[in-house]
Amino acid sequence: MTEVAAEEPGDELPAPSLGAALEALLIVAVEPQSTVELAEATRHPVEVVAARLNELAEEYLSQERGFALREVAGGWRFYTSESCSGMVERWVIDGQQARLTQAALETLAVIAYRQPVSRARISAVRGVNVDGVLRTLQSRGLIEEAGTDPSSQAILFRTTPYFLERMGIASLDDLPDLAEHLPDLAELEAVIDAVAAGD
């Protein structure tokens, strides 16, 4: 596939090529990126970026890669190739038995001790985005949605009976007491509330 003329790197593009720059941006992007956003990021004309995105999508398809580049809902994003969906499904199911990461354990602890708790409050305690970790914990059956917060309408999370089973305890009352390991709880609560509220 012949690349567009603007594929050659310029002073304004700190990447080997426009194609490489687009790949790098799309790999780290959390949400689908529009052609306009990608053109602004790479400092290339919209029509040049659009042509290169379409070329990349065709290249991946013709090379039978394990991923595909698709434009969905007005933005470009990498997806698992349909031809590999069975492999991914098997890996995800088999992964249920894998150990939890440190991030997942920390997030699970926050939920266990503060439930029901919103995503924002969990992120405030951990200091990082927890979206991916929450999906992992839900897929493993350790947490579940517990309605919404009356004031913010945020989804609340709690642990499941399966969590108690895996912990080997009968109820949440059997969790170890953390009070002696924490700073002044009133002060900590105020800080967490402020961060969760975005103050």
C-alpha cells in the first residue's frame, strides 16, 4: 500500500512517520479519537490523516493482524480482530484463575472497607484512575454495582458473596480492623471527600 506524500517525518512530528505517530497515539488513547483530534496532535492536514488512517486499517486487515483499526462513533480506535475473538475469550476466561495485581488488591481493599463506594472515591483514595481495575474485579465476580449515590447519582460498588468465600470469612465484620494503621480518620475522611468532589 502506497503511503500518502505527507508520511515523511517533519520537524513538527517527533515520530518516524505519520503512521507510527497515529499508532502511538491510538494505543495510549482511552477513548476513540476523531480524525480532527489526530490531525491536531500530529500537525498534519485532516485529509492527509484521514487517508493514512484508512490505509492503516486496510493494511492491518490484509495482513490478518490480531487487531483492527476501526472508526466507530466518530472516532478511531484499535479493536481485537474478529478472527481472534475466540482466543481472547478463552484467555479472559482462563485468566479468572490468575492472581490479582497489586492495583487490583488495593482497589478491592478500598471497596471492602468503604462500601458501598463510588468510582470517584476509590480513585481519590488510590490516587489513580481505577476504571480498568474495576472491570477486572467485576469480571472475576469479586465486586458488583450497588445502586447509585442519591446526591451525585454515581454508581456505587460493593463486594460480593464470592469475595467473602475467597477471603474465607462469613461477613464483612470479620475483616481485620484497620483503625490502628490509619491516621486521624476524621481528617482522612475530609481529604477523601474533597478529592472525590473535585475540590
